[in-house]
Amino acid sequence: MVRGASNGSLVDSVTVMANIKSQIKRNRSNAKRAERNKAVRTALKTSTKKVHSAVAEGDAEAAVARQREAARALDKAASHGIVHKRTVARRKSRLAKATNKVGASASASAE
């Protein structure tokens, strides 16, 4: 077994080459899918960070708007199988909890 230098896999991706035509195609499509999934997961992290930054600033309206966008993106990722549905539910719950906390503090300070 040869340990890959960059990603710690057991087999170096440069030395492995499938002989079967369908497996070659499968390897290409897996690489494309992995790249697309990585981009979606990165976008999810960005949308989550936007919610947390709006909460940190105390801007309730922006936090609610960002939370709605993040929840929609999370639901899309779950429907495409990029993130597990329970993970999505947990993340949405935590975002809603943070958003509600800033909304409650904003309404309490207004009174």
C-alpha cells in the first residue's frame, strides 16, 4: 500500500487507474460530484456565518432574513443528499434559536 502525500488516503490517486471503461467513467463522475458537493457545503458554511454575524451585530431583521436564506439552502442540500436531513434539522434549529434570541432582546429593549 502506498500512502498518498496530500490527503492521507491508503492508495495514491496518481498510481491507481481503472482498466474497465465504466469504472473510469464512474471515477470521473465521482470526482465531479465531490467537487460540486464541496462547493455546496462551503456555501452552507458561508450562509451560516452570515446569520451569526447578523446576530452578533444585533440586527434582528437582517438575522431573520439571513436565517430564512440559510434554512432554504440547507433544505436544498438535504434534498440533494449532500447533507443528512437530521444534520439539517439540527443546524436550522440552532440558527432559529440564535435568531429568536436576538429578536427577543430587540423587542425587550424597545419596551
